[in-house]
Amino acid sequence: MKLNVQNIFLVARSEYIKWLCNPRMIMVLTMFIPVRELIILPMVKAAAEMNQPLNLFEPCIASANSGLVLLFLPLIYIVLMAAFPTVDGNMLFYITRMGRKNWILGEILFQMMSAVTYCAAVICITAAQTANVSFLADGWSIAVTDYDKMDYAIAGFHMGILIPPNLFYQMSPYKALFLSYFLLTLFLLLCSMAFLLGSLWGKKLLSLFLIIVQILLGCGLFETKSGFMWLLPFSHSILTVHYQKYFRKYTFSPGMSIFLFLTVLAVLAVMSYQKAKNVNLHMTGEI
């Protein structure tokens, strides 16, 4: 069957609605418990001590550059995607009617939609929790840039750990927000695309295991600042490690990380498209 844009969108829409209505979505709310405790509340308290507002997007930027938070975000996303691609009776009818090529392209489009939606939800929910003590402008707050210089800084808390100088010395908040979540979106899409390919090969559980292992290993290498961290995609999704602390010089170019993500995604998409032509759809069943 020939490619049909309308059929591709119909498949993507069907999967997207099922994904939004998935009971596992409740896990998204539980994810914000550690985010609130580790990032939002300390930042709000620090800003209150200085009697200064935060930038609305600073907690969002901190969340997307925290190794611990970035351990939870991809894991929860992969759990949410574990039931896809669906091969129930309704979807089998879709595939028969629309063709396998349209189906797999619809699945890829759905994964893009889900990754963007997930990151947008993280931004909105995080920002909403500090909206009453924040301002909206493309400039860093005094609480972020100067808090660690104060004598009354909270014992054991350093603002520079959440938003380090190699972000606010290098770029504006809007640019940091965009790059942080663009890299995160590409990383989530990479994980889900690898999972999709594993599903097409009938290795759904194995691919899920390997994805989780690379996330855990990548987080460990990031926390230890090992040079080997650049061998795994996890570190490429964290904006702050791409820049040196004070100099306008890359540790690793974020543009190169984006290029690597897009290249691998293109390869996975082509492999999935080719495999979908002759896959046994019952092998892609839900976990």
C-alpha cells in the first residue's frame, strides 16, 4: 500500500489517545515528589531568604540538568511507553486497512508527539509550582547568580549545584530552557525508538532491560564525571556538562550532541521502517 499522510496521522492519533488515557500516567505525578523536594522547595526558600523572585523557568532548567531527576524522567517515560506499539484487535484492523508502512510511520510520529508532550508537561507542572514567586523575563534571577555568595546561605545547599555558573555565564534562561529540553526530548525519543525496534524484533523485554541499564550506567558515569560518560547518550542529554565553568568554550559541543542524536534516530527509524514490512505483529505484544 502507498504512503498516505492521513493514514499516518490516524495511527499516530489513535496511539496518542491511548497513551494519554493509560492508567500508568499517574506515575507522572509521583515523579514530581522528588523534583519538588530536591529542587523547587530549596530554590523557593533561597529566593525568599534573599527577598528576591526567581525566574519562572529556572526550576525547569535545574530539573533538566540534575542527574538524579534525569534518572527518573527517562525511566518513567519508558514505563509509560512499555505498552506500545499496541497490537490489540482495533490496531490490527488499522494495520490491515492502512498498510504496514503507514502504520510504522504513524508509530514513529506518535513517539515524537509523546516525547514532546512529556517534556512540555514537565515544564508546565514545574513552572506552575513557583509561578507566584517568579518573574517572566529572559534574565537570570539574583537568587540564582548571587545566593551562594551570601553568608546566610542554607547549610548544605548550593544554588550552583542546581544551576551552575557554566549555564548562567554562557547563555540566557530562554536559550538554556530550549537547549535543555530539546536535548532531553531527543534522548527520550532515542530510548523509545530503540524500544520500538526491539519490539519489532520480538525482544521487547530485552530492549527494555538494555535501555534501563544504559540510563543507570549513564547516570553513574555522569555523577562521577568520568570521561567515558560521552560514550552513552545519557550525558549528551544534559546541557550543563557541555560547557566549561567560566570560559566560553565547550567541553563537548551541544550542536554535536544534537547531530549525534538525530543521526542515530534516523538510523533507528530506517531500521524500524524496513523491519515493519515483514514483522510478525503478534511478536510486538504488550508487556
